[in-house]
Amino acid sequence: MTRRAQSGLSLVELMVGVLIGMLTVLAITQVLMSTEGRKRTTADGSDAQLNGTLALYALQRDVQMAGYGLTARPAAMGCTVQAQYGTGTSPGLQNWPLVPARITFGANAATPDQLTLWMSSKNTHAVPLRVTENHAKTDTRFVVAGSFGSAAGDLVVAVPPSPSATSPCALMAIAGDSSTTLTNTQVPHLATANGWNAAGSDLVPTAGYPAGSHLINLGAGLPRTYRIDAARALVATDIQVANGLSTTQTVAPQIVQLKALYGKDTDGNGTIDQFDAVTPTDNAGWRTVMALRVAVVARSAQFERRVGTSDPVTPAIGVEWAVDNLTSGGVACSTDTSRKCIRIDVSDVGADWQQYRYKVFDTVIPLRNMLWTR
């Protein structure tokens, strides 16, 4: 029996097979890379959605509560509160305007704004206490009509009948030991080396506080400031009652811009007439502020590569914040010229800012305690 000759693949056939295999692997790799890129874009977009929602929720929750315990004395709105913890230089003398919500506008369009909110922390009663006897600069206790809701350690703001530059408000702490007992008609604030008590100091006006002044009970409530930090996160900075120093905690990451406007009822009819970036300068102006219009911009963590010479994922004009006709500073939206938008500059994020995706989260937040005062 004759055996047939057997032969393997030739070199050309092997090379062709390898080439086909490489092309197949390349095609599969490109599909996987494209799919993975889209997956990351979708996933990071979802993260931006979550971060923006959390940031706006935190702001909305605190803005709605801003002014609790403060607005019961409308005449005190805008009063400069002098405060100092202890006698040292750190943190030093503070001058805080007594307002529910204050916007510190960025130095330029690319710089985020800051929101400072103030409210009482009392979960029982935050009723202003009426001073019934003149309180001299060196006195260590207030005589009041009633100390309802007060407790040793509570912070109070002493408000004169007509606050002014020469008659400011002052922050003090209610004392409460065997020699300085808090009673129904007496609120002690004996000065100590380490504390907020201001008796006899330069914080108290020379004329003291006459009968008819009021004490606003803050509990442990001190101003809280929301801002964007260097890591591009929304953070909240609180002043600690225990030492007067500040502590900061992260609220939501990947928040690259914060912009806010005052909502004002200028004619007193209970309806917002305008939203603007003009900070009130007196009591009458602060009493018109009934809401804040707030926008936060969340950025996706996914870096989007250029496609040829086509650069921006976001239009070169910046991120647009849709507003209404009551809002000053609005221009025609690029996508719908019949609507008004405020262009938010996010270029401060970095030179490659156009290669990320952004989403604007905005809302109008009523200052409920101001509205109830009306």
C-alpha cells in the first residue's frame, strides 16, 4: 500500500493566519475600548447626577432653616454682631452681620460664590428675651421679663432697640454655676478667659444695652459657610462653640461651581420681584430678601478625549443656567434664544475644562422664617 505524502502549512499560510488573527483581536479590542469608554462616561455621568443632587439637597435644607430664632426681631436684621472667643488673637474679633443668609460673591465670573447661613440650633424654643432694666457695660447679668427656653451654655445675641455702628449687637454665652445662677428673670454672662462672654469688654457698647433691648437665643448655632474648596468639592465650614475655631467637612465631591442670587420682595406684597447679585447694606434692604436662587455645577470625572480638532464637550460660552425674566444678568440661551440664561464660567477648573461633561442643578429656595415673619 502506497502512503500519501503529508505536508504542513506553508510560511505564507501561517503569516496570513497570524494577520487575520491580529486584525480580529484589534477589532475586538477597539469594540471593547469603545464600550468601556461609553460605560465610564455613563457611570461617571451618574456620579455627577448624584453629587449634584446631594449638594443641592444640603444647601436647600439649610437655606430653608436659615434665620430660625433670628427673624422674630426684624429690626435686628443686618445688625453687626461683634464676637470673640477668649482674649487671644486666634480666632480674634469677628464682625458678623445678623442675617439668615449672606452671599459672598466671587471675585470674578470663574470664582465660586460662598453662602453663609445663620440659625438657632434650639430644638425646643428660640424665643427672644426682652431686657427690662438698663444693662451697663460692666454688668454681668441681664434682667429680663422671662428666660423661657434658655439654658446655661446657650449663646445669645444682645440686640439694642436701634442697632447702629456705635450701638452694635454682641455675642455672649449664658453662664450657669453656683455663683451665677440662671433664673426666670436673670440671665448671667460672667466674663471668663476662655469663652464667648463679653461683659466689660470693648464688644459691649459704651452705653451698654438699655431696657427694651432683646436677647436672641442661638443655642449652639454659629454661622455655617458653604463654599467650593481647592479639591473641587462642596464643603461646609462651621465655627465651633467650644473654641471659636473652624472645622470643615466635605458635602459632595466634583462640584466645580456655586452661584447664588438674592430673591427680593421690593414692594412688600409677599411676592419675589427680582433676583440679583446686589448685597443689601441696611436693615430695610435685608428685610426684602425672601429667597435665594442657587445653582451648583457638577462635573463628570470622565476625561473626554478630543476627536480630531473638535474640542469642546461643553460649549465655549460655558455652562448655561436657565433663569426667568425676574433675574438680572440673563442673556438669550444658546440653545433657545426665546429663553434667558446666565452663563456660568467653569474655566477655572483647568486648561482642559472643555473635555469634561457638566450638569447644572438649580432651584429657588424660600427663606421660610423670613416669610413667616411677614
